[in-house]
Amino acid sequence: MMNDFRFALYSIKKNIQGSAELRSSFLLNVFGMALNDITFIVLWTFFVHSVGTVGGWTSIDIVGLLGFSAFSYGAVMSVFYGIFKLPDHVATGAFDRFMLSPKNLLLRVATSALLPSAVGDLLFGGVCIIIYAFSIHIGLNQFFILFSLTVGVCVAFLAVIILVFSTSFLFVDANTVTNSLFNLFLGPSLFHGGAFQGAVRFIFTFIIPSLLIGGLPVEALKNSSWPSTALIVGYAAFLFIVSIMVFNRAVRKYESSNFMTFGN
């Protein structure tokens, strides 16, 4: 276990060094994505000012929503972007080189790549979470809730992408399927949390857990609710365990394409 952990850190370090070699391009990707994220805040702020409070959500809550969503997206994509490349690896037979490695298979695949622009999401999300925390004047109790939620949403996001991209082993060309499933999950996580009520809220919490990385954490922090926090963190942990089981089972469906692609 420790060897796998050290290898993951080494792989992440190499990915960062490789991306940072082209410094101008790296910084442009980071700040370009952060600027793109800001447009979402502007859009939703105008929306709230136009229609008023919806489901108890104000414009500052949108900052928290985008903070949690962007932070989890940036954290996972910055470290585990290799999972997103699974459809290509499986389709071309490049997955063979991961199976030949003595390291943990999922960890080896996940840490094989980094998305530079995701660092911009990570920084943007972190700033938004801090702004939101100061805006609602969090105390010590809420600080621990915030920490738990931040870890929980990242675990939930990672679990979902493992589940989604594990389908790469089930289709000949899985790019369309995996991208559609991922967008189905990501899209609602960026929507105004007050818009989800009743059956729709249940669906986007337990079936398509989009609210797990956006709307629910904001409400839990705002209301200082430990039960809601425990639900989010607990369900995130459950999804993560299930995702690992699904990945390990899906790998059994893999058949080498025998293209001899053992390079990067």
C-alpha cells in the first residue's frame, strides 16, 4: 500500500513537472479556465437578481455552489486525469502497459495524466469556498463541516468518474457513451440548487449524484447541519467503494487489441 502511495506521488510530481515545462502555456491554461469559471458566477448572479430568491438560495450561495463544484473537478482532474483517457487506452490496446505494471492498476491509470487547465478550476474553487465561508461568517463548528464537505465532494467526484469511465470496457468505442454520462452528471451540479425539488432532487442526489458535489454541500454548510454532512460524506465513501468494485469487475472484460502500444 505504501509503495503504491509513493508511486502515485512520484507520478503526480512527474505530471506536474512535465506540464510546467511549457510555463507560458501552463499559466495560460490555468488563468484561462479560472476566467471561464468567473463567467458562471456572473451569469447566475444576474439570474438570482432577476428572478429573486429560489428555494432559499441567494447569489452568495451560487459562489459556494461553484466553489465546491470547481474545486472537486479541479482536484480530481489535476491528479487523476488518467481515468478520462480510459476509452482511448482500451480502444487502442494501450491499456496493456498498465496491466503489466506491478503497481495498483486503478492508481496507475488514474495518475498517468494531468489536465493543466484543471489547476485553474482548483484555484478558482478554493477562492470561492473561502469567499463563501467568510460571507456566511462560519464558526469553528462550520469550519469542521467545511473541511469534511470538501473532502467528501472530491471523493464523490472521483467515485463517479471511476464508475462512468469503467464503462469503457463494455463498448467498442466508449468515448461517446462515457462523455455523455459524464456530462449528464456534471451539468446539474452547476445549476442553481433551489431548482431541484421533490422527485427531481431525489434523482440527482441518489441516482445521478450531481447535487452531492454542489447543492447539498452548500446547504449543509449554510445550515451547520452535521446530519447532512454525514449523509454526503457517507454516501461519497459508499460510492467510492462501489466504484472500485465496478472497475475491478469491468477490467475482466478487457481484451488486448494487440497493437503493441507500450509507449506513453
